[in-house]
Amino acid sequence: MNAELMFVSGMFLASRNSGLLRLGGCSARVSGGVGRAWTGRSRVRMAAEVIDGRLIAGQVREEVSVEVAEYTKQTGKAPGLAVVIVGTRKDSQTYVRNKRRACDKVGIASFLFELPEDVSQGELVKVVDDLNNRNDVHGILIQLPLPEHIQPEEVLDTIRLEKDVDGFHPLNIGRLCMNGREKPLFIPCTPKVNLPNHYMNGDVLAVDYNRYDRMFDRSKLQSNRFAKQLPPARPDFGSHVPPQGCIELLDRSNVPIEGKNAVVLGRSNIVGMPVSMLLMQRNATVTVCHRFTDDLENKVRNADIVVSAVGRAGLVKGDWVKPGAALIDVGINAVDDPSDKRGYRLVGDIEYEAAKERSGWITPVPGGVGPMTIAMLLRNTLEAAKLAMG
């Protein structure tokens, strides 16, 4: 919620939750947008509510932990998640380790299958088939990216629909896009997006997500004759970007969706399309923007909700933002920063500081959307286990 307030006798009081703003002897009620109170003096604007992804992810994990304990008590066995990793990429190993640690904390059994870099596609598919038939495995996750000789779509398609906790099965995606049909068993929660930009002549250049839907290999960017050496691999780069988590952040921050104008920047299969479908299902009026969109600034200016998943630092300027809008920044961009010991820092697609002064809600980068990834994966695994109960 965003409000413009009068500064009265050196102080004012505001309550976002109740919507009641108290200023000395006067008050004003705020309802869903911008509230104002006047006493004849200059206005003071409340900064945006920063959506704490870490806090909300922690809440989701706690809820999952309680339900997992109940499920385990009722069935005598814990929900199970199988993670398959091919090769020895350090970043992928870190992601897998984090997922297994999170499973352990909430009581989900995790099974790790490590395959060599030169494993054949047929051998990998055989592993997936075996996991499809295991009663103690309720969810299957293939850690991406896969080696060049393996077609990721063909492998992902072999995961049984009811164990597709990543939500990538064509039937899950198809159901998400169709009204009046069965709902998807799982909504995409962990689409893989590796470092969404690279350096060239010191400038950050956006990579078109639509061209890289197959989860490009970071090493290819490093070998590019134009590219400088990328920063060391770390969990923030290549973190999953959850469409489902974006909606969860909006809901838990009490951001109204129904009837609002929502603008989604990016139309990829892994972020933009699922997010736009989810917003549409919640009765928002959705505009999807991409590299061919004319007058992007005007589209953003009219948006009550903005979800940006482009991978271009500072694409959305602070003065574009509609006062009181909710901003969900999915972008993860590395920009040069000599003051940081790493030589770079992480930023989103939205000019954070400037946008925070105008928006009603905003997610930081890092610490906004990213932490929701594993939390939503845990929830989907629990739901898969419940589904298996019949």
C-alpha cells in the first residue's frame, strides 16, 4: 500500500494493515491504492513495502514442515523427492545440495542420483523411468543444464505427470493455459535461468530469455570471443525463478490482483508465460511485453502490477512506476562494482531505489523472488505425495 501523508507537528503515524492513517488530530483511510491526507503543508510519501522473500519463504517452509509431519504420521513414510544431476558442475552441485538440505529440514526424504558427464540420453531416460515406478519417490527433479549431447525437453517429458514437481510437463503447461479444463497438477515453480546476462566491453547486455529457454550453459558465454570472464559461479546466479512464487509473494503481501492492470516483461516459457497465465486466472488484465513492444514506458506507467523477467539491469526506470504499484523483479543481473570485493553486485531489472519511492510494494534483488524457489518446490513435493495417496 502506498500513501502520501502530510507532515504534522513533526510526526505522523501510519498503519498499512488497517488502512487507517493517523496524523495528529486528523486521519484518512486508504483503500487499495494511494491515500492522502492534507493539512495545508507539504506532503510526505511513505516508501514502498519491501516484500521480504526470505521471510515469506520461511513461512511456506514452516507450513510444509507441519503438513509433512502429519502426512508421515498418517502414512508411515515421508514424501520423497528424487534429484538427478549429470556431471560435476560446481553451481549445479550447490543447487542440489541446497535442495536436499531444505528437504531434510522439513522432513522430506531426498534421493540423489549422480550420473557422469558422458552418460547417454537413453541411460538418463532409463533412470527417470525407474524413478517413475518407485512408490517412495513422489517428485522427480532433473537438475539443469544438461550436457550438450542430451535434449532436455525429451528427458523432462519422460517424467510422469503426477511426479512433475517442477511443472514442466507439456500437459501441466497446457492445462495452465486453458480455461474450463482440468487444472494443472503442478504450477511451474523452479524454471532454471542461468546468469541472464554477460559482460561485453564492460557493459551488461541482456540475453533474450526466449532464445535460451533450453537453459543455456554458462561456459558458452565464457568462451564467447566478445565476453570478459564472468564472476565466479555462486547460488545467486542460476537460481530458479518461480512463477508460482511470484503469485505467492503478491498474495502474502495482500496485493490485490483481481481487476488490476498487470504488465509482464518477458514472454519466455519458463517465466513470462506462466506468470501471465496465473495473473489472468486471477482476473487481472494482463499485458505481455517483449523486445518488439512499442512504448514500453507507457505500458509500465499504467500498470498496477509489474513482473519483470528480462535480465537487463535498470530496464524499468523509477519514474516509470505508477504510484502505489506492486513490483515483482525476477531479473538477476551482475553489474561492475569496484567497491565490492567480488568486483560486481547483483541488481534486478527495475531501478530499485528510485522505484521504491513511488511503488506500493517492491521485491529486492537479491532476497525477493529467489528464496521462494525451493519453498515452492517443497510444497509441490508434498502435494505430489498427497496425490499419490488417492
